[in-house]
Amino acid sequence: MGLIFSDFLHDTKATTIPGEILSQGRRWLLDLLGVAAGGTSTRLSQIIRDHAAEHFAPGRRSARMLFDGRVASPLGAAMAGGMTIDSLDGHDGHKLTKGHVGCGVLPALLALTEAEGQDDDRDFLAALVVGYEIGTRAGIALHRTACDYHTSGAWIAVATAALGARVLRLDTATTREAVGIAEYHGPRSQMMRCIDAPTMVKDGSGYGAMAGVSAAYLAADGFTGAPAITIEGADVADLWSDLGSRWRITEQYFKPFPVCRWAQPALHAVMTLRQDHRLTSEMVEQISVTTFHESKRLAIRLPATTEEAQYSTAYAAAVGLVHGTVGPDDVAEARFGDPEVRRLAGGMIVEESEAFNAEFPARRFSQVELRLKDGRVLNSGPTEAPGDPETPAPIEEIREKFYRYASPLGAVRAGAIDNAVSSLGKGEGMQSLRQLVSAPLPAGRKEGAPI
């Protein structure tokens, strides 16, 4: 591990990060917290938070779980938070990593700083940005060097171990051991297995966060694990040489809908045709989707679980045509019986295009054709989903989404979180934000219910 990595990790401060990059950190923080608040209503989140409380009991160090109130070890709190965010597939991501960094980095950083009694909001914001920079590069490096497609947890482990080394103020040699342990122990789970058979394991984010936090504490105790080849390998050196000059946090995409990013080009195409031609779903005989291979692999038509709904191109497109959008309610089990959605999803034609395959992952195209009952045929043309970094979503759209997803918290608490995030990095401390995101759901909120 070169000095560039170690110096960037340990010496980067809020005062050395450009203001617009700090604003990006606040932007993704607000979005992640909204998704986390919505995710607490899933069965996945309930199970993992109960599991962390029972099996990851705190020792000398403890941290509260996101939107739960109970304490766990920092490992358990990081794991529960990562899985809670991952339980509702609406968080930011990166095209070349084909995954997500923030969903593991944020809960790990919250857990580490609480466990170590660190409440400097300026350092927290700087560390969040640093986590995005390291995690994104580690993800690109793993895709470049490994023959299989691994979940986000694999590189989240590296990023969260690095953040652990920063919070614990480990020296360069011990930091090297920490990221090496994390890379070795991180969950290199095969993503396409969960695409083909969606279950609660999802993107490995929680286990990656847990593995990274564990690695930092192990290294601090003298455990060894270097080298991390996705950092130290000569074949990935170019990815790390521009730390501090190229800010990859600006390359993250925004997800307007809580379904896999690969389903969103088709969904957006359907919604655009619906709006442009003032359609109702009853006017449509059949939907045909031409897309890239990975999107076609989101193949379950009639989901029985929220995980299946979030990983379904056909279901998302059908909901978009029927309702004009897809929100957290639409991927909750209570909505799966809609006969019009079932008709359109069950009869949908989904094919792949070699031209679209060639563009993936840097670009994700889908094309939709609607055959109407009056004989007309409408075609969207090649379509990309909104929210890509080339055309970033305005902060007003991110804020509006936050309030929708955070509705289980109530308007007053959601507003207080919004204000606290906006003030982050101005020297006011972490106490207010930490309390707001650690307290449990309001009394009477039923776990597992749709938002």
C-alpha cells in the first residue's frame, strides 16, 4: 500500500476537500437516510436488527442501530444498517462497480464513530467522502481483476476497513493489515445468483460493512492480513494514483425508484410513453421490452416477496404503466395481487439486444414497444434511466424523495434530519443527527407494513 493511499485516507480533512464535493457527501447522506427509514419497514430489516441485538451484543464498545434505538457491537450495528438500506433498493450506485458503496460506508462510519466517541461533524463528512472514494475504486479494481461478478459487500469491506483505520488512527503499516484482512474476509458473493433467485442476501452490503469494521479492530489488536491486491496490485495502480484529484463521489447515480437500476431504463421508457400519449393501462394490450442481458435476467414476472419485486424488470414496468411510478408501497407484498399489473407483467415480452449489451455497464439502454388495443404501436426508442451523473438529479428531487421514503418517521423528525444533514460539516457536532437517526420508529408504526 503506497503513501498516496495512506496519506489520502488519514490526512484528508473537510478543509482540504472542495466545497462542491462536500455537498455531494451531504446529498448522498440524505438519500441514504431516507432509504434507511423506508427500509426499516421491511421484514429483512426487522430480522437483521433483531439478529444483531441478540447475537452481536456490545462489549466495551457499542453503537446504536439505524432507526432502531437498540445497541449492538459496532460490527453488529454496521451490519444491520447496511442490510436495512439494502432492503429497499433505492440507494445511489456507480455504473462501473455495478453496485453501491454508500449503503455500507454510512452505517459503518456511524457505528465506528459512536463506538469511539467521536462527534466531530466536519471529520464525519470528510470521512464519508473518503469512504466513497476508496469504495468506488476498490469496486472497479475488483471487476477488473476477478473473473466473477461479486456483490458490493466485497469492496464495501475494503472501504469500511479503511474508515475503521482512520477512526482508530492506525499507522500506515497497521492500516495496510486492516484493508488486507477486509479484502480477504469480505463477502465475495456472486451477484447473479441473487438476480436469478432473489432473496434477502441481496448485495452483501451488511456483511461487507461488518467484515470491514471487524478487520480494523483486528488489525489494531495485531492481526495480520496484508496485502490487499485490489489496492496494491500493479494492474490497478492507475485507479489509486488520482486520489484527491479525481472525486468519484460525483460519479454516483441517483435512483428515483426502489428497484434494481437495471430495471429502470425500461420503467422510465414505459412511464414516458404513458405520459406523452396520455395512456391508461387498460388501453395497452402488451408490453415488449428490448434490453441488455443483465436486465433480462431480472426475470421473475409475478413476485411473491419484496426482494423478487425489486429484482424484476417486468414487474417494475407493469407497475409503472398502471400507476405512473414505482414507490416503496409498490414493492411491498400487499400490492402484488393487482390484476392489471399481473396481466401486463405476465404477458410481457423481454428480449436482449447485442447493441445494448455492448454498451453495458457504462451505459444501460432499454427500448419499449406498447401494442395498444386500438391497433396502434408506440415505441420509446433507446432509453436510459434518469439520475445518471451526466444529468444529475437536482437536490430538490432528492429532498422530495427523502421525505416520501422517510414518511414512517413523521414530518417533524424527517425535517429535523434534513436540517441536520444540511448543517453537517459546519462544526455543530454529530449529536443531533446521531440521535435523530438512531431513535426507533414512532410508536404504533407496524414493522413489515408498506409505507
